[in-house]
Amino acid sequence: QSVLTQPPSVSAAPGQKVTISCSGSSSSIGNNYVSWYRQVPGTAPKLLMYDNNKRPSGIPDRFSGSKSATSATLGITGLQTGDEADYYCVTWSSSLISVVFGGGTKLTVL
Amino acid sequence: VQLQESGPGLVKPSETLSLTCGVSGFTLKGGYYWGWIRQPPGKGLEWIGSIYYTESTYYKPSLRSRVTISVDTSKNQFSLNLSSVTAADTAIYYCARHLLHVEMTPVRGYFDYWGPGTLVTVSS
């Protein structure tokens, strides 16, 4: 059972917008930065967002991140079939003194 | 920056799993932590631990009693030892560069470069 809670799956049609939520606590998301990763099955995860809402070089602005209180959200607009992947949120837990991962969300572009 | 995991793909139960991550294009002394993350087949990602070149380490609490991460700056590589393995330790093991600033509030951290991963199976 993950310290961070994500929906197991989300889906939307091509061109539409989708959001993926990540719920934590005051000792995790509430007081630390969040990062997001995308993983195509069979490949290594890739950094998608860091410091809650910053995109690494090469990540298009269709991807956005936000944080409010003890939850974080990844947004993807203009969905493409190539966006199908598993998405993970990550932060630091000040109570556990540990990195914590969300359980992952499978995005399906219908 | 490139990372590459190496080590046995098969480990017997109760033995120690040992992996090494070779780093090229960046020095281990460059101000980052270096981490290990694993993924059991069909499941999510799990952080194991991270190390700084000064040998400062952070481990996942539930694995701390079995995990040792070490660093060899002369070879620009770091290693993972996981003792007393069981079938539950079967996973793809990834190494990654880990920016981690725990002295800050909020704590800042992310994994920006990853190795391709290596599958380790625990079986007799």
C-alpha cells in the first residue's frame, strides 16, 4: 500500500485533457516538492515534472503540474495515443525520512 | 549522463543480491545522490535507497535491515547489496541520478537520469 494515492487508471479521447491526482499527507506532499514520471511498459521511467510544476528540457507544455495542500495533480492536454503509459508521482516523506512513490496510474487514450 | 546496471540475473533464496551501476558523463562527486529503485513484475516502482559520494545514505525503512548501498568514486560507480532475498525481491532494478536536498524545507528531490534496468530473479 503506497503512501501516495493515485487512481489506478484514467482514460480520455485523443485531443482531450486528462488529470491524474496524487494524494498524500502533511508530512509528504504537504511540505515537500513533488515530481512526476512517465513509464512506457518495458522501458525505464522518465522524469516528466519536478519541483511541483517545472518541466525538464524536451517535455512539451501540454504537460503541467500543480500542488495544493496535501495533493498534487498532473495535467495533460491535447492527448495523443503516444501518451499512453504509466504515470507515477514521487515526493519525500518527512515522517518516514524516505522517498515515497505513488502506486501509479495507467493512462489509456481511447 | 548515462547509467548502466550490471550483475547476476538469478539469485538463490536467502543469498545476497549484488548489483553495480556504472556512471558515465558525470562524476559521482557532482552534487547529486545516486539511487536504486525497483519494480516487481507487473507492479509499481519502489525506492530502495540513495547515496551521496561522501557515503551519506538514505534507505527505505522497511528494507533498511537488508540493504547496503556503497559508492566507489575511483570507478565512478555505486553498488547495491540486498541480503536474505526471497521471491518477493524479484524485480527489475533501476539505478538513477537523484537530486536530493533534505536540508531544505520543502525537501527538494527528483530522479533525472535512469539506467535501462536489469531483471533479477530470485529462485532456486
